[in-house]
Amino acid sequence: MARFYVNNRRDGSRLLSSALVITTIGLVAHTHPLGLMVAIVGSVISLYWWLCYCKLQG
């Protein structure tokens, strides 16, 4: 089964920072249902990518 992640730390950090920016945008608009949904999905993806990033070799 393929992982939904990259194999190097440079690209991993780019993915993680992009997910955090999208999550922040969702949190800014948390009063709107779509903003809340973006924040929740972005948080889950950020957490998953953070765990994958920690497992990568330097």
C-alpha cells in the first residue's frame, strides 16, 4: 500500500507547511461551516503529515 507522502524531508516540510497554511485559513473563517470543515480536514492532514515527517531519515 502506497503512503500519501513523499520520501524526503525537504518536500515533506513543504507539504506540512502548506497544510498548516490551509488550516490557518480555515480557522480564520471558523464561523462559516465551510471554514470549519477546511480547518478540521486541514488539521487531520497536518497531523498525519507531521507523523510521516517525523519518521523520515535526515
